[in-house]
Amino acid sequence: MIAAGAAAGAAVFVHGHPASASDIGTAAGLAASVAATGFGMSVAANAAGAGAAAHAAVTAATFPYGGFSAAEALTEAGLAAAAAVTAAGGSPALAGVSAGDAARVAGGTSAEVLSITAAASGIAAAKGVISSGGTVAAAAAAAGAAAKAAAKAGGATDAEAISGAGVAAGLVVRDHVSNPSASEIGTAAAMAAAIAADSFGLPTDEKAAAVGAAAYAAVTKAASPLLHFRILRLGTGSSLQLLPGKTFKMLPNLFTSSEAFSEAAKAAAAVIFGTTIHTIAEAIAAAEKAVRDAGGSEADVLTAIATVPTPPPSKSPTPSPTPPPTTPIATPCTLDAMLCPDGSSVSRGGPNCEFDPCPTVPPSGGPGSFPNP
């Protein structure tokens, strides 16, 4: 089974040149998986064999500018194992576990195994979305969620899981968007990483740092020299004819470290700008920290900061002025009158609109009275 895969990988390398590690690993893993299925092997054994075949094929391949790196061989081992699980109807989580197992068997470190587990799980989830007619944005979001879950299940820290979510989302954009820019990859990574950070309840400053790191990692992964030789077979459109009967297109997205630093800075600043109350100085400080955390020099910091958009700072809500106290307006009294005993009348008055008192009537026989005749 492994021999079949290795042979298929060698055939791709020889006849499909220039071939990437991805081309060789995919062919080797697929051939090994077909052989395993013919032997009636279990899904787990199928995945293990596909991973071993892909690793062997990529390791054995040579390149005009040197052989593929050990990291590329490990990655292809993991992706081949995950593809075998996905083809058998396995879940993204199982695909990620199988990928990690293949990388571990191939000699990967704990960090490499964890990274490959998260990426493979995310890519498997994205394939499900794409195959059902979903958008690339939806696939990237699904990849981020699956990668975060796989990383945490593998014992990753919150920061590692956030990075895994961002990298997986960025790789989906890289592989499913025609000639993606660093900004498109960084933005997708930042969105997935921000969702993961929110699920962990990180404070704003820690969230900004983690999201910036994820954007940087995603663009850096996508900028692997491997991409310079990655091939997409196209039936129509602009292309480069390399071999009779085969049409190839080179992906011109070999990103620079400056682009990766820029995406880190923009992602970190965006987290701050997304808060209700912020200042431009706070956003710039977060952007600078993201670049320094990624290993950037002071010159890199200045270059990256210049690319950060700066919307107006938010303002604290201004309390409405307290209106001055108003003087109560007297309510006019009704115009009715009351007849007094002496025949006179009185009207209503005062704050309570009460009748005024009647005139006092002198007692009978007193001064001013007249005797009865």
C-alpha cells in the first residue's frame, strides 16, 4: 500500500513537474488509500497508510532548488490521512485526529502534531461546506471553529487554539479564492481568531494580541515557498502550458514578511477599534505589540503601523444637560361665585381656588343696627 502511494507520488513528480509537495502527497495518499480499500482495511488503517505513503513520497522527491522540507512532508502526511478519513465519511474531528497521528508517526514534534491536527480538521470542515455549495466565507468560519475545537481537544492553550482557528481559515481562503491577497487571508484569519477568542472570554488586550498573532501565522503559512510552485489545473482562463495535454497556473501569492507584519498590526488594531470606547493611541499600541510579538524590528513596526486604517476615536457618551427647574404655572380658577348671608357674593381665589370668606355680619342690636319698629 505504501509502495503504491510512493510510486504514484514519484510519477506525479516526474511527469507533472513543476510539482509541489501538495501534488505529490495528494497523489501518494490517494493511491495508498485506494490500495487499502481494495484490501478491505479499516478507516484507521487506511488513514495511517495514506499518511505514511504521502510522507515517504514527499521525502523521497527532489527539487531543482533542493528537496522539500521535513515540515512539508509532515504536513502532507497529515493531510493525506485526513483526506482518507473524509473520503470514508468521517467527521472533521476524526480527520484531525488521524492527521495528528500520521504526523506523530512520521516524527513530528508535539507542536507540529497539534498544528497539523487543527489545520486538517479545519480543512475537512471547509471541504464539507464547499461541497454542499457554501461560500468561501462560510467555509473559512467552519474551518476556524473546527480547528479551535480540535486544538483544544489535543491539549492546546487558548492562544494556540486561537492561532489554529486563524490559520485554518486563512488556508481555506488561500486554496479556494483565485489569487488571494495577504489582506484577504489575514482578514479571514482575524475573523475566525476573534470568534475563538470571544468564546474563551479573553479581555480586549489579550484578544488583540492573540488575533494579531493568528493573522500573522496565517499569512506566514500561506507564504510558504511551496506556494511558489503550487499548481492549480484549470480548464479555461489565463494559464501556462507546460506539458502537452496539461494546463497549469502558477499561484503568484508568495507573501513577504512585511505583508505578514502588516496583517498582524491591522488585525490587532481592529480588535481595539471594535470596542465601544477606544482611542487611536490604544489601537496603535496594540498593533505595535502584535508586530513585536511576531519578531518584527522597530523598522517593521513603523512600516506596519503605516498600513493600519485609523477611524475617528470613539467618544464617551455626553450626558444630556439637566433642564433648569420650572416655575409652576398657576391654574386659573373657575368663575363661579358664592352668595353670602349679607347678600353679597365672593369668588374663588388662592392656590387652591377656594371661595374667599364672606364679609362678617354684625350681630343683631349691636352698633350700626336698627331696632325693629
